Amino acid sequence: MRLLLTGGAVFLNGSFHDLDVAIDQGRIVSVSPSLPKEGFSVIELHNHLIVPGFVDVHVHLRQPGFSYKETIFSGTAAAAAGGYTAVCSMPNLKPVPDSAESLQVQLDLIRRDAKVRVYPYGAITCGERGEALSDMAAMAPHVPGFSDDGRGVQSRDMMRRAMLLAKSLDKPIVAHSEDESLLTKGWAVHDGAFARRNGLPGNDPASEWKQVERDIQLVRETGCQYHVCHISTKESVALVRSAKAEGLPVTCETGPHYLVLTDEDLLDEGRFRMNPPIRSAADRDALIAGLLDGTVDCIATDHAPHSAGEKSGGLRDSLNGIVGLETAFPILYTNLVQTGVVPLEVLLKALCVNPRRIFRLPGGVIGEGQPADLTVLDLNRPHVIDSRTFRSLGRATPFEGWGVSAAVAMTVCGGEIVHHDLKAQEDIL
């Protein structure tokens, strides 16, 4: 399809410019004011922004093994609706991708069903059990990095060996940081005032930051590129900030829910249960400060769908995980950008630019010859978050019923329109 996006403001070199974008055969062929329209399907985008397609480096697509929760098709449809043109999928699957053969099962499904680009992580250890290293060398050409997401690697020696091997393969370790020896059995929420007030067992923040601290020391020893998943504590932010100041190859992500919620916002419903848990106002403020000063590189949703039954046990008895692909941008824009807390350019860097830089993924620049992976934003689209409209099979969101002011109007992946909500353009779309 030959597309001409005209009349929009294009995010280029950190700011917005009134430019047209011409697309042919999956690539951007021209970015310039007032391009000729002949031979193109023209989409008028006045009062819209055109930005590089969002990338989520932490998504659970649940297939193979758990397709009653989500499938690659439904998960990537949700990603497209949220403005994401690429996602990195986590390996807690069945089979766990811990060898070339088990990874191929997932690669075949991605090739068949994905609506956007999917980059699957390989597991760090066999079966994510922490007992023996996976066949990282065989998987390395096909994955953006290695993770045992869902569990921290408990053994220091095992993590050191993993880092040395990942370093030799020029791939990052993508760590779920959790020291299980510091966890309270049956924890339900952050170990804070809300937990004490409601008689709920709490999750000690040290269970996260102590393992971040251990792993940063291992980075000093090994030189491995290290990316910390879903940081949630002020101590983790401080550790990553110090590691960066030291020049270590350390990066991190946090989630939208950690940036806009605190444990005082919790209700006793499964849609507020995740790991790590939503923490204190001090932790939230530290994460925002980290986003502003560049300590927090990426915002990743940790999109983790479950069935309705699995999320029906309240805070104490529901499974960990919420969905986030379809709510991330409107929630972040409304609560952080529109309120003046975070500049839009900073948010876009965390959604579009840094994920590609860290994981060496293509795209991220709207320029001639680049992949036509683009997201069109409407900053004047008031609506209410309604999980009944989600493309995801998951419905558990802490933002149910929240009013937001912006929306994703269109997503283009490889030159194809994979999502649109531009009602005036129905004849073209």
C-alpha cells in the first residue's frame, strides 16, 4: 500500500515539525512539507501527531501454553490498538523457550499470527528453574536478550555464569529482580501503611532492590549488558542511577501503573494485584524523577493477561498481572503530560526511542529508508477506559472507568495499517 500521511506534526529529532510522510513497500520514502499526492492513498491528519511506533519491551503473549489467557493474535491486536508496532515477549510459556527447538514453536506462531513485530526473549535457565543455563548460544540469533521473567535468578553463581555467556553472545540479561528469601509467604501488596491497615501480608521492597544491587555488582565483574525489568522502588532507582554514573551498561524500565498509582489507591480487587506490587508515593515520585533525569529508560506495560476466574480472588488470592497495552498512552499522557509533570518528548523517548536503542531494534526514526512503523496520536479524544472494548482477552486493569483525554488514532506497521480510529477516513482505511 502506498500511503501519504499529510497535515500531521511529525516527531523528528526530539521535536515536532509540520511534514508529510510518504510510505511505499513497507518503508518511508519521503518526509517533507507538501509532498505530491498523486499515486498515494492520502490520509489527512490535521491536529494529529505522527511518532515512531511504540515499543513495549515487556509483554506476556501467553502462547504457546496458555492461550486461554491470551494468544499471539489477540495480544498483538491489543498492541496495535495501543500504538505499539513492536513488542518483546516474555518466556514464561509452555514450552519455555530454552533451546532452539522450543523457541521455534513460538517463532512459528509469531510468523503465522502476529499483527505487529514480536521479538521473543529466550530463557536464562532451563525451564526458568534457575538450575542450569539454557542453550543461549543457539537462541542468540533469534532473540533480543535473555530473561527468566516471573522469577529472579536466585543463585549468584548462576547469574554470574549467565552474564558471562550473554556477554560473549553480545546480548543483554533482562532481569526480573526478586530475592525470594526476603519475601513474606502469601504476600498480597506492598509492605506499607495500606497493608498494615488492612491486615494484608506485605512485599518487602528489599526483595527487589537487594537483587538489583547484587546484579549490578556482577555487571562490574562481567561487563554484561543488564536491563532491569519493572522497577518499582526508590532504592532500585538510586542503584540504577549510580550504576549509570559509574559508566556501567545498566538500563531499566518501569510500568505505567507504578508511575501514576500508589498503594493508597488500591481496592480489594484482583485488577490491583501484580508483581512487583504498586508501592508508596515516595517510590512513585522517585520513579517519575528517574524518568525525568534519564535513569528510567523505558516505560513497559508488563501486559500480563489472566482469565476472569484467575483474577477473581481479590488482592490476597488473585494471580499477579494486569493488562496494559491498550491503556498505556492515554493514561500516561493524561496523568503525566497534561498535568505538566512529564514533557511529551520525555514520554515519547521512553516509548519509542530508548527501547530500540537498548535492544538494537530497527526503526525509531521517521526518515527516508526507515521502516514504516508509525503511531498517530490524537491529543483531543476524551473517553473512558472500558475493558469491554479491549482486543486483549484479559480485562484486569486498575484503570477501569478512568477518564482520559488522548487516544491512539492509527498504527502503521511495515507500511500496513494495523489499527485505526479515524472515522473521517473510512473510505481509505
